[in-house]
Amino acid sequence: DVYKRQVSKVVNIDRLEDKDVVLQPGDLERRLSLELSELFVVMCERNRKLINAIVRQNPSLLSNALSIVVRKMPNVLDFDNKKAYFHSELDSTRDQRNNFRSVELHITRGNIFQDSFAQLAHKSVADVRGRVHVEFLGEEGMDAGGLTREWFLLLSREMFNPNYALFKTSVSGTTFFPSPQSYINPDHLQYFKFVGRIVGKALLERQQLDAYFTRSFYKHILGQELSYHDIEDIDNAYYKNLKWILENDVTPLELTFSYEDDSFGQHRIIDLRKDGRNIPVTEENKVEYVREICNSKMSKDIRAQIEAFLSGFNELIPPKLVAIFDSKELELMISGLPEIDLEDLRANTEYHQYTADTQLIKWLWEILSTFDQQEKAAFIQFVTGTSKVPLEGFKALRGIGGISRFSIHKSYNTKHLPTAHTCFNQLDLPEYASKEILMDKLLLAINEGREGFHGFR
């Protein structure tokens, strides 16, 4: 009875003592644990601002008294707090790094990938953790940090050189994902492990890379589940077909649990499950079909490449540590916060059923002008799929058909959130009644994003 009175302070004991429920040994403790977990989630969500303010005042709390927040509810932490914690945890090993030998790299600019691979790929993890010092052969100058920074940027661009056949470009041409056909390069898995090491090394050294991946690949790095929406920037037409399948009757299509593939002139039928070509897709199993075909195209077909990359990446970056980020935050960690010129974006925006003088549009630019650097980056990620800003400015923004400037289209259901079509750099924006409603809806759309079903890993 004393125990029950203690439990009743946090759970509804009457609900647990329903006459139709027979409690087995341990049931009360398990249910208490579940109730406490739910209570913890609610408390974190309701006190998000307070938690972040406290952490900013004393960041070490995330390693001590508030470590449970990192383990159980990292999503309530703001990006700046996650970033500070991430670097703090990595820096905690820096004292040990004094024992590591520095890595001297002698690089030819015209052969930067092969030279770097030859000198780094086969070194021990302890050696790779050491400080890098770069010499560009035939050039004067001591590396006081600037040459290393340049080496990271140049090497990251060379990773995507089509001659290595490691990555394919997304439909927008601005992001990359592992090529299912990378096996035509006999060294491809060694190269993927090397690329993983370089990305991990850059995070360890707080160096930025000129490397932007598809959302699905970031999720693979984080060990997060994929959504069928993630296939949109890999194959937009395929995404539209899958979306149509989920929203319509598939019976007339006579689909089976298989798909056709044409690579290097060879036509193949690939089964999604055993004897899949003879298993019809029905209204009852079409969600499974979409899940399995996305799993095949975004995971199974590049499993070896992903595992090779992660084997190099996780040598330097612990999986549990990087998992505190979401896919958009990981992009910012790897590639840095971009400098976003709102006036340039505004000057290169097209309107459909709106004009630059529409009150809603004026409110939108006023709201965006109040955003800090991280919030602006999140908005650009939301409408274009990546935080990358073209060197030539937003007039050179690319989409599925080439140059595709940012456009704002009028949508007609004000109960809906703003939506984005990243392949076209398009924002569909309902005409909300007030600036406050617009801001609330926009922030919710940016921060929550779109989520479909899960379970591809």
C-alpha cells in the first residue's frame, strides 16, 4: 500500500487497477517506468526554451545533470547547444592527442585525391587523429592552418569527380548520393572508407567541406529511418509515381513486387522479395511495396558503399554522438552555416498568384529579416533541399530542369502549413489572415518538415 501511494503520485493507479486487468509480477514497475518516460517527454517539450537557456548558461550540464536529455530527447535541444556539446565531447579527447604524431601530407594540386588517399588511407586511426600539416608541392608557404583549410575544401570537391564513379548527382544537380554502379571502380569501397574518414576528420578538426549530400544519405550517416519523401531528390519522377500509388487505386496497374533496372546496357528485373515478380501489388499491400522499393533504391542497392563510408567515419566520430543531430543539422555541421543574402534572394524570387506588393509577401520578407543565420539556413534547406548557396548568388539557383529561381505560389487552404517542392525551389504559401499566423505556420513547417512512414533500415 505504501508503494502504491508513492506510485500514485505520478500515475493513475485506478487505471492500473481495472478489474479486467490482472497485474503480473513486475507489471506495476514496467508501467511506472513507461508513465515516467512519457512524463519526461512531456516535461522536456513544455520546457524546451528553459532547458536551452539553462544549457547556454552552463553547457557542462549536458555531460552531467542533464545528460539524460542528450540520450533520450536530443530533439528538444537547439542546434547551437547540440553543436557546443558535440565539440566538447570530441575535445575531451584532445589531451590524448598530444601523444599522436602529426600527419605530414605532401600534395600535388592536380592529383589531390590520389595523393591524399595514398598518404592517409592506410594509416592507423591514432595517426589519422593527429594534426594534419599540408604542403602543396612546388609552392612556398608554411601551413599555419590556411593550407589545411584549403586542402579540406579542395579534397571535398574532388570526392565527387565523376572519374571515380563514387557519387551521383541529385535531380537538382547540387547534392550527391552514393552511386549503385560505383563497383565499376575496383577500388570503390576503399575510396568510400577514405571519404568517410575525411568527413569525420573534418568534423573532428572543425573544418568545413564543400560537400552536400542528399537527405537520405545524411540519414544513413545518423542511423535514422528513411521516408519515401527522401527519394524525391534522387528521382523526382519516381517519387511522383510512388505518391500516386499511395493516393490512388493501384489495381489497374498490375504491379508486382519487383522493378526493372537498366545499367550499362543490361536489362534486369529485380525482385523486392523472394519471387517478387509473381506477387501482385494490391490496395492492402501497396504501402509495403512502396516501403520495399524505397529500401531497395535508397538502402539495399548501396549498402556496401554506405557501410564502407561509415567504417571510416565512425573511426573518428562515435555513432551515438553524431546521432544527436537531425539530417539538416548534420549538413550544417559538415558544410557550415552559409552566408545568406536575403536581398539577393528577394531580387531573384518569382511570384505566382501573388505580387511583391501583396501584404502576405511583405509579411514573409519581414519575418525572414528577423531570422538569425541558422534560421535562414533552415528556410533555404526547406525550400531548396540544401543549405548550399550558388557562388553566383540566387540568380543561379538550380532545379530539376537547370536554372530554377526561387518561386512562391499561392495555395488555397489556410488550414494547411506552407509546403515546398525542393526539385523546383518552390514554396506553396496559403494567404494567412495575419503576420502572426504566417510566422507560426512557417516556423512549424520549417522545423517539423514532412514525415512519411518509416522502417527502411
